[in-house]
Amino acid sequence: MGQVVTDAFWQGRRVFLTGHTGFKGSWMTLWLSSLGAEVFGYALPPEGDQTLFDTTGAAELCHHTIGDIRDAEHLRRALASSQAEVVIHMAAQPLVLRSYEDPVETYATNVMGTVHLLEAVRATPSVKSVVVITTDKCYENREWIWGYREDDPMGGYDPYSSSKGCTELVVSAYRRSFLMKPGHERQVAIASARAGNVIGGGDWARDRLVPDIMAALMEGRRPLLRRPGSVRPWQHVLEPLRGYLMLVQDMAEGKADRAGAWNFGPGDDDHAPVVSVANRLCDLWGLTEGPVCLENNSQPHEASLLKLDCSKARIHLGWTPRWDLDAALGNIVAWYRAYQAGEDMRAVTMAQIATYTNAQAAPVSLENRMVKCLS
């Protein structure tokens, strides 16, 4: 299917989506709804006074169930009643700093929550394919200058990263022991997806760069940066979401080799220092002064450099990024400006999805990318 997410495939298809009230989950709920899918969401209530889920009225676009993936029996009943064919597992404790504050919650949610989900899949005959979302931080990070491939060792310095490495091991074990065991009567295709730092409109999570910057800009103050020199792989949230949808489509076509681990990350030119991204957002917003850099602040350990090798997705799925970093940042600023102006944010978000869907692949030459924007 190449780079195409097709309406014909998703029209009327039942999708069980965990974590649908979160940032990525809300974008996925809106996209699936626009494709005509019947979405069964299962998640904790939206967290915070401002959320993309509430701002866009996403609850109206899905079967909205409040539930905790740590509650195995409730999760099993919800999946069974949905009669879903597709499961996309996004529910997680997603923050590194929060994992230092509450490691038990992090492991219980990210590791045992995934076990509960896969046990529910085993008990639900309607399910044909599963995509479990983890993170690029699942790798044992040696701060190499080259990207990690899907068969590199799992690891993780902090509890969050470690929990996601554990999640990948859980997925692999369930694939080989139960869901895709050779000779087993019922085969359920299961893939895991590892994405880098995702950014986009409607993210208000604490301790994330773009939400912190946009909150400061909307309040008319200079953003504060705690690790200005750290290099991150930035990509718009729609990039990996497209990869997840493409995986499901291919697995539904019976392509057994799609069941496995996949990286979805930006090109090399979109690995940029925190300070460069902050400067560009300030410039796009019209702030004459840049951010305030806090070079000597005391913070828990976070990786300074982490890159993904996405050759597998490019060659086998035909997946490549469509928006470079500057396009992503421009769309983010446009989203928050629309929010500040009181516009219909469901319409704004759906319009960005449509624009992205119709975009061509991002250019790959250095001259056409981010040099002028990140100077």
C-alpha cells in the first residue's frame, strides 16, 4: 500500500484504542473517525484542565470508556464487548520525570498493563491484529551518533525507558508463545512501534518541551529551557500515527513479516538541539527575545542523544516523513494561535490531518531542510 492510509480499509472497521484520551490517542481518535472507523476508546480520564481530547470533543467521535489498564478484568470485558478486529495499544505512563517520582506506577502501567491487554486479546476471538506503541527510549542507549535498529538490545536508564524495554520483551514473548505460535489454530498478528519525540498542537503535558514553550508564549513570557544542548529526534505526531495505521493495513493483508518491531523517526536533519527548536518556535510566534537557558540546573538523568534507524519502515512499508521539522513547528504554532483565538479546534485539528494526508514526502536534501531555520 506504500505510503497510503486508505479510507476503504478503515470504513466501518472496529478499532479498540487504549489511551484515547491522551495527546497521541486524541489525534488517533480524530484521524480514525475521519476515516470512518468505529473507535472503542479505553483510557483514564483526560488529565489536566486543558486537553486535546476535551478541546476537540473527541468523546463524541468514539465509544468512550473510562478504565485503567491495570484493571485486567474491566479491560477484558471492554475489549470483548467491542468485538474489535484491530487493537492499538497507546495507554501508558509516558513521562520520564514522572517515572522517577513514581516508578511503581510506571512499571504497573507500562509493563503489567500491556500484559493485561494481551491477555484480553487472547480471550477475544474477534481480534486479528495488534499494534503496541512503545518508544525509542526502549533501547540500551549508548549515545551513539548512528541510529538504533529494531534488533538492537533493549535497556533503559530511567524507570520509564526501562519499562518500555520490558514492554517490548513482553510483546515478543506473547508473539512467540501465544499469538503467533507456529501451528496454533488462531493467529493474531502483533507488531510493536517505537517512535521518537512527537510534537503537535494540543499537547499540554508537563515537563515536555513544546507544551512548556507554547504555554509561555501564550502567556507572553520567555520560555525556560533546562537542557538546551540536548539533541532530540523531533517529528509531528501524525508521522508515527501513519506508520501504525500502515502496519495494521499490511497485517490485515496477511503480510506475516509485518508482525515485529518497527522504528518510526525523523530524518537526520530533524535531529536538532532543544535550543534550536525553542528559538524557531519563538520566531514563528513573533517573540523578539529567545528562551532563557538554564545550563546548570539539577535534573534527573535524561539521554542527550538518541537516534533511530528507520530503514526497515522505509524499505518494507514505504513509510517516510511527510513534514520536516519546520513544517511541524509551523503547524504547531498555527494550532495554538487558533486555540488562543477561540476557533473550533476539532475543525482545526481535522484540517491539519487532511493537509498532512495530502502532503508529499518531506524533501531529503540538506539544503532544503532545517539549516536556515535552526541557525
